[in-house]
Amino acid sequence: MAAVQRVPKKKPVHAAYVPSEERRQVYDGNQVDPTTGTDKSATDTIVPNQAQSQLSHTHTKLKATKKLNKFIQPSCYRQLTSNQKLASKLILATLCLVILASIAVFPPIVLLVINRTTPPPTTTSIYPCSSATCIGQKTSNLVTTAVILYPFDGNANDSNGRFNGVLYGAPTYVAQSYVGTSALNLNSASSQYIQISGIKFEKQSFTLETWLFLSASSVVGAFGIFSHCDSNFVCLGISLINGRFILSFDSMNNNNKTLVGTRLVSIREWMHLTVMYDATLYQQTVYVNGHIDAVSKGIILPYLGNSTNAATNIGRSRSLSTGVIYFQGRIDHFKVFIGITRTVCQIFNDATLTAYYPFDSDSILNDSSVNRFNGVASNTTIISGGRHAHAISFTSSTSYFQAQAFPVIRNISNTNPPFTFSLWVNPTSYVGGGSLVHISNLPSGAGFLCYDLLAFTLTGALVVQYMETSFTVTSLQGPVLPINTWSHIAVIYSRSDGVRLLINGQIYVTSSPVTIPQYIARWEVPLYITLCNNSPLGPAGGVTCQSGSIAIASGSFIGAVDDFRLYNRELNTQELCALVNI
């Protein structure tokens, strides 16, 4: 009988009960039980006590994972193939993007609808304006030793008396000027021009600005505007050839470089010409009505002639191709800037800001534009509580401000050139109504052409008036402005958009498009603008002028005015925004 071998009895091991299915998940699908080293059976398994803590924690996580999987991956999803699952995820991502885009786009649409259906406010609206405008960039009107001005008000003298001109061919002066009391009138057939000595252009920067009015029957032909020639016929010349401006620094040389303008100008229309040379950039630039007409390419050396004995001519030029040629028409307000270049905004304002009265202590009644339409006033005071620093206050029935500052707006043909005027107003009282902006061809406030551009009714309503044809005035009613509060008023005249009245930068009322010539724009002599009265004499003037269908109370206005501006163009939205928020 074989002996029976006794096996020592092992000590019992404390264990925790875990279902075998879940233990297979714990061991990452390994079919070998790490506690026994043998294959797992389908029966439940005893786990050693040392793994109890880890497995209990894992068991809890597995329960949560199962519930989450059931929530985000329902049975139908788990039955999909991998490609179907990928397609469903792409669809879900696309839907999310569509929802996010809708959230981003919907509010602006709502705001746009609100803005289109809500009437504009009548109070000052402060909102961001574009900085890319020339509004607020002040241009000095001072004539210094480096600036020579020929106003041509009855003579050919410069404003400082240093470079007075000599007349050749007996040119005349006419009242039909753009600026001031008269303009130089030249007849090319009589070889008329003005000659000046002592101005030096050689080897330096310079800027020339002037107003021109071509009275020839056609732009076809050659017309001289300016020249500066030394004794060796090295000539700086500016001409108008077949409707385009031509600039040359050596016009008598076969190999000279000429700058040809791109714009075709018109006859019988005032145009602003600027010719500038920058010796730092070696660049020539021509501007017409404040806009760039031509810019030189490559390096252009400065004028290299000898200016010591050179003759400067206005209304005459010469070149190898044309010979000596003369201007036909009017020249006004000719300015020479020696050693100075002008900025783009300065040139644009010089051409389009016709008159500007800030009524500040440094200028009082002077025009701060380059045109120098300085004004006069009576029974007024300059107060410190203006919209911008100081303002002018009108307190009596004989208070007024006046300047001969309304030019012919460049064009006197049958078209309708636009213009804009604006000002800040602070009414003290509406008793008796009053004229805010009055226009007339006589300084008395009367004349063949006289009416209020802006006036008040007896109840204080603002009225804008405009003249579409000879002596026929149309009117539009605006709001009642608040007392003792600064309000900004702008009136824009445009053929395509009609006449618009804007209060604090917002359109309040507009007319239909202008279909017939504005008679006011066809007047050939600068008109008088009178602020806050219809006559310098007040009620004693007995002025009776044209008016529209809305009854106004023309006469003295009691209150203050600041920052009056007149432009010979239509201001855009951003410029108006800048005016209000400046």
C-alpha cells in the first residue's frame, strides 16, 4: 500500500469577490488570471486582498463609463461601421459650425433692421469716425517770407510787397473772381502776362497753387500758365495743352522729361491747380481741384537753372515744341511756396474749403482757409464758452457777422456743382425767429439775389431754403433746436441727392434730386454771407428778399455761433461724422 504524501495546508488568504467578466476588463482583456497564472474560467474568481482597493476603484469607474457609453453611444450607434461613425461625426461638426455662424450673423442683421427703421436722433450722437479724412486738419492762411501771394485785387503786387509783378500787354482785372474783389484777366491774342523778378526755384522744393478759368472756345490748343527761365533758357514751365496740364523743368531741351496730367479739364469752369516738387523725394506732383492728377516716375532732379537773373512769368510759358504761349482767361489767388511742400490734406483743403471761421481768439473774425475771406462784425462779443474754445455771440437786433465769402462754386455753366456749409448753433431765445445764414449780392443784405439759407419760424422751427432757378426759392422745415444747447447744422447741396439738412450728423430732411440749375451757383461774383441777421443795419435796413412757401421770421437771431465752414463740394458721411465729433 503506497504511502500517502501529505501536503502542507496553506494558510487561508483573505479575498474580495469580483465577477469574472469585469476582471477581464480590469486586466485589459488578458485571458490569464494574474492571481493564479492560469486561464480564467467562466466562473467567478477570488481576488487577493492586496488588489481589493485598486479593483474596487476601477469597478466604480467602469460603472460610470458604461452609463456614459449608453448615453452618448446608444445601441444603434454601436452597430454602425467605422465609416458610418466617421460620417456621422462630420455631420455633427457641420451642424455645430452652422449654429455658431448663425449666432455671429444674426445680431448685426437685427441691428441693421433697427437702424433702417428707427428715425435719426436729434441730439448729438458720439460714435467712432474714420481718421482718414482731412476734416480738422487746419491750414494756416498766414503769408510768411516763404510764401508769396498774388491776390490780383486790382494790381499785380504780392501781399508782402517784396516780389511785385510788372504787367505786359495791358492785362485787365475783372470782378468775376473766385477769391477777393477781382481776378487777373488775360487775352492770349494780345500776349498778356505778368513778369516777376527775384524768386528763386533752383535746387529746392516748391509748391505753386492758383485758381484758373479758361475762357477759350475750346480746350484744344496750347495755353501758357507759368514759367521761370534763366538767361541760358533753362525753363521751368507749366502749360495747358489740349486740355491737360504739362510740367517740365527743362522745357527748351530736346531730352527734357515732361509730366502730363491725366484729367481733361473743361472750359468756363474755375479749377484749382497745384504743382509741387519735393527735393527730398525727387518727385513732381500735379493736383487738380485737390486730387492727384499726375505723379512723376523715377528720380527727377530739381530745377537746375540759375535763378539769380531768371524771369518768372504768370500767364506765359515756353517750350521747344510750342514756342511762347499765353493763357486765355482768368487767374486768381496765385501762391508760391518756396522751399515748402504741402501735404495731401493741405492741398485738398486749399482747393475745397472755401471759407472757415473758427471765431477763436487767435483769428477772431478772420477766415482760416487760404482764401482769406476775412469778415466784419458789429454788436457781437467773442465768448469763451464756445463749442470749440471761443464762439461769437449775437445779443441785439443789430448784431451781425458778414464776409464776401460765397464764390461761384467753380462752375457757372448749366450743371449743378455741389457745396456744403455747416456751423454750431446755441440759441438763447426764439422770440421773433431770426436769420441764421443769409446770402446776398450786396453788402446791405439786399440785391437782385438775396434770401436766407437758414432761418427760424416764429415758433422756433429751423427752415432751410435753396434756389433752383432764377429768384425761385424752395424751403424745407427742420426741427426746433433746444435752447442753451450746442447743435450742429449742416446743409448739403447735391444734384443727385438733393438738398439735405443734417442735425448733429443725422439727416433730418431731404429734398428730391435737383433737376434744374441752382441759380445761386451760377452767380459770377462772390456773394456776401451774413450770419444771424439779414442786414448789417438790422431792422432799419428794411431788407425784403425771396423766400419759400414756409413762413420764416427773417431778421436778428439771438444766440451764439461757432465753427462756420463752407465747402465747394459735397461732404461724405465720415466727414460729417468728423465735423460733429471733432
